Amino acid sequence: MSTAIPEGQYHPAATPEAGYQTGYEAGFETGHEKAEAASIGELVADVSQGLSTLLRQEIALAKAEAKQSATQAGKAGGKFGGAALAGWMAVLFLSLAVWEWLSSALESRGWAAVIVMVVWAVVAAVLAAMGRRDLKNIQGMERTVETTKRVPEALKGHEETL
């Protein structure tokens, strides 16, 4: 004895092997037979239900993929943070070594420290100037803004007027 599943409901265990029947197994052999036997309202409801299910499944898939991508991005960001800290420590100790070397060559720890500081100040100034130049070259999202402005008219069927 088999049990039919009410329309619009899904149950993971509701398979033909478990004794349940879908619309096709409950008496319709093809989609054409179902279309001929159903009213237009039933067909529209069936299409609407299928579209709704499809959209829910697509949203669930997008959420799962976004969560996985965010997790991977977080791990990568943590590794970049660790690499930045290690790089900073390497530069710090290299600077201390250069400072000690210069202090023995100049016989003045103070002047050696000033020289190392000036080198790092020059590096900082050059990087800041390069960053500022790159910041001025950013154009923004001009094309996205332009196409987004066209969406309301396109939905009304007037996309040629823009």
C-alpha cells in the first residue's frame, strides 16, 4: 500500500522505494498527461511551487558556498597576518644588526641609530607617495552605477530610452 505526498511538501524519506508516490507515479506517466488533466490554476501553482523550490535551493547553495569561501578567506587572512608579523620581526632585527654594525664602524651608537631611522623614513615616504598616487587613480564603479540606473526602466520595457 503506497501513500501519496501532499502537493507542495517534501520529505527526505519520501521515495518510491519507501512506498511514497510523487505526482507522476500516482497516476500520471508523463508531464503531458498531467498537463492535460490539470487546470491552468493547478499548472501555474505547480510551476510557481517549482520555481520557489528552485530559488530556495539556489539561495541555500549560495549561502553554503559563501560560508565555505569566507572560512577559507579567514584562514588565508590569518596566515597573511602571521607572515606580516614575521616579516616585521625580520626587518626589525635586520635594522638592529645594521645599527650595531654602523655603530662599530662610526664609533657612535647615536649616529648609527639616526642613519637607520633616516633610511626607514625615506622608505616610508616613498611608499606613502606611491600609495597616494595609486589612490588618486581609483575610478570607482562608474559602469555599475550607470547600468544600475537603467534597471527600473528596463523592467518597465523602456530600456531603449536610456
